[in-house]
Amino acid sequence: MNLEDILVDTLGITSEKAKTILKSRSTKKIVHKDLLILVFKREMLGYPEGTSIVHDTSTSVSRVIPGYPPIPRLLILEKIRDIFKEEVVVEEKINGYNVRVAAIGEKIVSLTRGGNICPYTHYKILKLYGEKLRKLFQDYPDLILCGEAIGMDNPYVRYEGYRNVSFDYIVFDMMQERKFLSIKKRDSIAVEYGLKIPRSYGFYKPEEFRRIIDLSVQLEEKGIEGFVIKSMDNEVRVKYTVTSTNIGDIREGMRFFFEEGRTYIFPRVLREIFRQYELIKNGYDFGEEVYVKLGKALLEPPIETVAKTEKGEMSDEDFTLVLDDLRILDEFLQYMEKQKIPIHVIGIYPTSGGEYRISCLKIRRTPLRIKSILDTGISPED
């Protein structure tokens, strides 16, 4: 089957509509081994961005895997009384990178938010949960797991809150077609098949928003990133992050300020404006401490990057992978090359457990921009 026929068959659309979609710049085609994948780069036909039409060329099995829709970000906790009508559950917000896991016939696929199959991520998830996932998809072939890959040994997101975790996968939602399972059903399936889900911080009535404000302060003291508030049927969801996360993200983004810096700053400052406003309104005042931390987050990391660049020291992004099969490393490097993300392997070190710790560098553009400024003294910005 060609892509046009696959779209007609899986989406139930006309050939003319399929041709229009294939001509659109809002789709991208990915080939991964026996899998042919068409990804929606924006919302199309009522499907969210990141939706993937996956076709297994070896079996002619096709399937639509919807993208995970963005969760609205809550800035004012008091407003939950307007957003929710009945009891809600508050769950830990997992800080990693989004991965959907589903079955295409007998094959299991792991898709990033952008619809790609990262060889490292896919291998690690199957290594940890392969047997459990195969049993799950035998019983629930149409189920889609929506989760977060976490830990310190991955190419994308390292969060200090998981500094004792090498790699893991936490399932925060489950979908059938485009409908989310209820919290109760998700929990039941996760327990039955041995999958991990986020920690729950209890159940609240919408009018108990003050208790959730207090909870946010308590969780911050414990180093928790934030939380997601969900209706029990899982039809309504909002997410909320605490001060340490907002400022921590700014600090991390400002290491490479010509890349992440611009997009990291304003949204996170906006979150913190309304968090501090609501905390003060409810009897908390961390003002001076927060102002100093925010200022340091904005200036310390970029100044360190400039100093390292001037000295000729490495100021690229370093990360570690852990594998027991170096063929996966080759697949990963080829994958990143296709994504136009240069990766340098610094060293491969055998461990006593039969695995390899692989030290890598992700090459950044920021040092090149810094060198230009240090050479000329001229700003590239107005």
C-alpha cells in the first residue's frame, strides 16, 4: 500500500483529501525499519499535533496513534473551582519527556511527542517493561499508553529530582482511540500489568482550592516539580508548577541562551508572577528570596557559559546513555544525525553489570554565537 491508500484506509477519508494532506507541509514522513510513519505537525482532521499514522510494511497493519493533546497550564489555583464541577485528584507532574507506547499488530512502538521513534528510548522501555507490555497489548490491543521517560541517563531531559534513577517510564494516562480512560480504570490496568503511575496527593473538592495552595508549598519543600489536577473521568486536566521548577527551568535554559533562553524566560516568569501573587494573597511571602533566585537564574548560567567559551573549555550539553548493546548506540547516532542534531561520543566505559556507560556531547550553537561577540564586541541583537 502507498501512503495515500493508507490514509484513506485508516482515517476513512477520500483519496482527494489524502492527496491534499500528503502535499501539506504540515506532515512529515518517517521510515523506521519496517515501519512507515506519517506525522501531523499540527492539528489536522480533529487530531492533535503529533498524531502518527503508522504502517507496518511487513504485515500491512496500519493504525492511527493520536498525539497527546497539550494540558492547559494553570496559573491561579483558586480558579479550579470554576474549571471543575466535581471531585478532582491531584497527581505528581512527572518531569521527563513525553512518550506514547502502543501496539501495531505484534510490534510495540514508542513514539516521542513529535512522532519519532528514538532508538535509545524505545530500547530502554522494552528492556524494562517488554514482557509486561506484550501481555498488556494482547489483552488491550487498542490501548495507547501516554507516559514520561525519566532519569539521569537519557539524551533529552535530566531532572535532579530523579538523580537516583537511571531510566524509567511512568504512565500518566491511557487512551483508547481518542478517549482517555478514567483515573480508576487507568490505575486498575497499571496495577494488573505492573506499570508505574504518578504519585497521588489526594482527592479534593473544587472549592477546597486553599488546601491545594497549601499543598503546593508543602510539595515545593519536598522538591516536587508540580502537579496535574484531573477530573475523575479524566476529561478535564490542568497542570501547575512550583517556584523551584519555574526558576530551575530558566536556569537550565539560560546555559544556552541563544537557543532555549528566549523561549524559556517569559512563560516561566509569567508562571512565577501569578504564583507569588496568589501565595502573598493567601498569607505566604517568599518575595526577597524568590527575587534573588530569579536574578541568579537569569545571569549566572550564561555568564559561566561565556567564561568557559572564552577559555576554550567545553560548553556544550553533556549527557550519559546506559546500554548493554552497542548496536543501539549506532542506531541512536544515526537517528540524531537525521534530526540534524550533532552528537559526539566522548567515551564508552564498561560497567561491572555487563553494561556500558556512554558519555556524549550534544553540540550547541550558543558557544559559536558567543565566540563571534567576544571577537567583535558587537551584539547580534538590537
